[in-house]
Amino acid sequence: MPYTVTARVSADSGNLVKFGTDGGLFAAAAASALSTATYTTATLSAGASEQGTITLAWGYRIVTVQTSAPARVRLYTTAAARGADVSRAVGIDPGYNAGVVMDALTTGTTTLMLTPEITGHNLDSSSAVIPLTVTPTGAGSVTVTLGYLAV
């Protein structure tokens, strides 16, 4: 069965090398640089949700989640998955194949460092526009900043 192994050349270079099943070299490529994307809600009452989109990449790995105030931040594979999930309570797992990529709850002006990273993609199209829902735990506006790698 064919497979690909990816190995980092050195900690400093950021280059990746891919090997095939026969040990042959497929390609060498530079590792993606960390990017950030920001989404700011309107002024909301505590517990009210705002559905929107954030531009990341068609495929992405979330590395950090930062909020300007305590909030719940959810990412989805499709707009339909976002709409179906809006009323799911904190602590309740989404159903099988629900399209929920990430469900993060922050307790303040916190930066969550995610290890391992959360990998996701947009199944609506090949677009980099990713559906999200933000729910502040207190009244006001929330700015969400996601650190991500394009994949």
C-alpha cells in the first residue's frame, strides 16, 4: 500500500522532505509560516451567539486561539453545520459527522496554545472562508484571533 512519510530536515531550516514507499524522494517544500486571522463580533448580550466567517485557508491547522473577553469559539466545515450547531450547549458533544472542527471556551483575555493543532477545512467549496460561531460569556464585543498554518 503506498504511503508518504514527511520528515523535518532540521529545526532551523523549516524545510520538509517527503519520501515514498520505496524510499524515493517525492518533493521538498518549505514549511508554512504561522499566520493570524481576526474576527470581531457586534456588541452582544451575554450568551448570545453571532454566526459569521473568518478567512484562513481551505485547509488549515489552528495553533492558537486568543479572545479579547471570555467566549466560546466554534469552527465548522460547512455553513449548514454551523446553523445546525448554534443551540448546542457547552459541554455537550456534537453528534457524529456534525462538521464541528473546533469548540474552544476561553475564560478571559487568554491565548490557548493548542497541542496537537486542530486540523480543518471548508467542505462548502475550495474557499478559505471558514464558518464560525462566537458566543461571549459576558455582554459586549469579542475579538477572536486565530493563529494557523495553511495546509
